[in-house]
Amino acid sequence: TRKILFLIAHPPHRGALAFEMLDELLVGAVFEQKVSVLFVDDGLFQLIDSQEAHGNVARGYRALPTYDVNDVFVDATALRRRGLSVGSLAIPVRALTRAGIRNLIASHDVVVPD
């Protein structure tokens, strides 16, 4: 089993990219890969519920536990700089320091950027 880390750095309003990345992530999980997700920079905004039903990718991320994707991380510095907190996000996440992020990336076989 390969360990795959999906690195989400772009905001949700970049067309279909956010939903395509979510689809890729779920496909990886379906094929019994060990999938983790790391949200950095403006990618954090993908975890904020919006009022727009068609553009709310955060709702899709709520399905992650169904696909055994339980390792969801965020960049603690990026979170703070954007005035966000772990509690303001749509799903449970673990905040990592820069050193924690380096260790996370090093522990995976493949890193897939958005």
C-alpha cells in the first residue's frame, strides 16, 4: 500500500479544480491506498462552509471518513495568518507546525499537489 499525500493550496473558487482534487483523493482511497490530506495557504478556505450549494467543496470533504481518510492536516501558521481556527473549519483536522509538515511530507511515498 502506497502512502499518498494530497497537498491542497488553492482556494475553492478556482473553477472545478477543487472538486477534481477531491475526486482524485477519493479514488485513491477507494483503491486501498493510505491517503492523507494537507491544506496549506489559501487551500484552507476549501474547508469553510459557504452558503452556495454548488460551490461548497467543504461538504464533499465531510465524506472523507467514509473512505477511511482520517489523516487531515492544516498548516498552523497559514491558519493563524488567515484569522481561522481549527474550530471554524467544516471537518476535524490536526494543525501542524512547519517541522511537522516536513515530517509529514517525508513520511509519504507520493505527494500530489493541486
